[in-house]
Amino acid sequence: MISICLIARGTRKVDRGDSDGGLADFTTVIAYKNAPAEQVAQAYVNRGITKSRCGDSAGAIADFTTAIVALPDAPTSEIANAFNKRGAVKDQLGDSEGALADYQAATGFPDVPTEQFAQALFNCGLKKAQLGRREEALADYTSVIERPGVSVEVIARALLNRGVIKAERGDAEGAVADYTSVCELAGAPAEALAWARYNRGVHRWEAGDDEGAIEDYSAVIELPGARGDQIARSLNSRGVLKAWRNDTDAAIRDHTAVIEMPNAPVGEMAEAFNHRGCAKSGRGDIEDALADHATVLALPNAPAEQVARALYCLGVLKGKRGDVDAAIADLTAAIEWPDAPAHQVAKAHCERGVMKGNRGERDEAIADFSAAIELPDALPEEVARSLYNRGVMKGLYGDSDGAIADYSTVVGLRDAPASQVASALYNRAVAKGQRGDRDGAAADYAAVIALPAAPDTIVEMAKKLVVIGKRPA
């Protein structure tokens, strides 16, 4: 009875912030002669949890290990709990394999309470997903979801994570079904519900359901109990969608709402400034747009991706107003920014190449286009744009073969945007015609006309020229 009271008192002390007092009470139980094994195990686990919270990971692991190996008479539920808690500490230390082994051990005991078993199995799924073992993770999450008696909170988290894995595998329909299940789950925690609606909104937008996406983003924004980062992300995503629909004023309002949020995450705030800057530049407010992008550079701890994007946007806008030297300086800074993502670096190389080409720096321009093309993980649209521009530059300086080769690479590039493919086909046709290959030129013009989603302006030009190309010499 004394040990039970000490454990309860120690737990209350820890909850009130008195970690030292709690540790002392748990230690008293451990040292108490004739204390039941169950309560000693509880004391070791509670002391381990408290040590972990205080930053003593080694001490925490030692306590959990003692509960596992030194108390043969302890109930299996306490041993399983110790395995689960030790796995969590190993996870925090980066020992993913060790964490998974402990989580799996926690699921291997008979008569473990349902909720404890489900939490351990959920943790197994989480680690397996992080280790790339997606099929096994899916199976673990499904077992949690289908197990009778599991709490709504754990089921919601398992559905949410299963949906994320399905999305990563390309099963958008299955992912949306899981997110919808979370939305329909009575009593689902606000955090899980917010992520489910946000993720479903992303898939709806990708599927062309703009209204459905806006509905989901708005639901997160208005959801009682949603976290600040979830609200900020939903506001930013809704703003981007509204800008894409040419509702610029509404987009700017959403991004401004993020900027004005108390304690908004710096990453979301930086993204909001960048998106608002793009929206303002789209309606001609260049100076205001420059100010927004420049603000990102002054934000402490802004993510590298957002800083690189701000520098890129600053370079583009300065170039548009004729300040080419300053524009190139910003683009160079974006290229050289530590940890800038490949797609941002590729865009900056391509834009800098265009500017250098426009002022006659042929070799430097081609070097920039080539750097973007050869950059690992550059997006297909940036590779296609750089190939196209390099082809144009080669053609301007008399390298017809090199130009045609670059245009041909664009045409054969998987996932290249239709607009880039159409432009490459058109320019290849022009190059072929200039060297007397009328049949080849006519075939390329015809390919432009037949290309789904080709821009109307290019199609109309191709229709005029295909007739000329077919005329006898």
C-alpha cells in the first residue's frame, strides 16, 4: 500500500513540474524491501520516463532495461510497457532498428491490455514506414484499425498514417478513403482530423476538385483545437489555390492571415511572404512584391527552401525592371545557398542563363543551362526548360545539330510539360526547315498540332507552317 501511494505521489509531483521529488519517490519504492514486483516495475518505468523527460536518456534506458530483465515476477503488461518506453527513447536517439525491436517485443506478450498492444503495434508501423518497409507498415496499421477495443485516438492516427503510405505508393483513391474515414470517425482528435482534412484537400486539388480542396482547407482553418501550424499550412495552401484560380485578392488575404498569426511557424510565415509576393507581382505590384520576398531573407531561421525561393523571385523581378546585375547577384545567391533544394537551384541556373544569354554571354548562358540539366533531382519541367533554352542558344550561334539534339531530348523527356514539348517540336521544325529537311519539318509541325494540351498560339503557328513545309521546292 505504501509503494502504491509513493508511486501516485511521485507521479503527481512530476505532473506539477517537481521532477526531483518524483524521482525520489520512485527510487524509494525501488529500494523498499518486500515491495510487490508489479509496483517495483511501475516505479522503474515511471522513473525511466521522468529521466527521459529530464534529458537523461542513458539513465532512462537503464531503468527500462532493469524492469525488463531483473523482475521475473512483474506482470507482462509492465514488461511490455517498459519495452515500448525503451523503444521510444532509442527512437529519440536515432536508433531506429533498436526502437523497432523493442516495439515488436512489446507486442509479443500474452494478455497485454488492448490499448497498450495497439500503441506498440502502431509504433512498429511508424518505424517500418520510416525504414522503407511500407508493406509491413501498412499491415501493422491495418491490424490496429481492425482490432476490437482500440481507442478512437489510436485508430485515427493509424488511418491517417496508412493514408500517407497509400499516397506515397500512388494509391490516391485509397489514401482519400482513409482520410475520409478519419473525418467520419466520431470523437477523432482535432490534430488527426486536421491532418486528414488537409491531406484530403491536397488530393482533391490534384484531382481537379478545386471546390472540394477549398472546403477541406477551410474546415481545418475553422476547426476548434487545430494546431497553429495546421491552420497556417491550410491558409497558405488555400491561398495558392485561390491565386491559381485568379482570385488574387482572396489569395493575398489568406497569406496575410498567416503572416499576422501569433507564433506562426517560421517556415509557414516565410512561405506566406513568398506566396504573397508572387500574388502581388502577378497583379503588377512589383515594389510590394520585392518587399515581401526581401522580408523572407530577414526572418531568423527561415528554411533554406524559402530563402532560395525568395532570392530567385527577387532575381526575376529585378530582371523584369531592368536591373540585370542585381538580378544575377540574387540568382547566384540562390544557387549557392546552403541546402537549397535542387528544383530551386535548377530554376535559378536557368533564369540566370536566360539573362546572360540576353546580354550576349553565350558560353556562360550555356554553362548555366547545362548545370540545371545535369543537376540530380531537378524537376522535369526545369530540365525541359533548360534544354529548350540551351537549344535556342546553340541555334542562335550556328550550332544547328546541337540545337536539334536538345530539342529532341525535350520531346523524349518523360513528364516534360506539354508546353515545353510543343515549343521544342516547333523550334526543331524551324531548324530542320532551315537546313532543307522539309519533310522532317512538316512532321514536327504536325506533331505540334496533334499534341494534347499544346498551347493554342504554337498550334496556330504550326498549322500555318506545316502547309508551307509540304510545298514542293
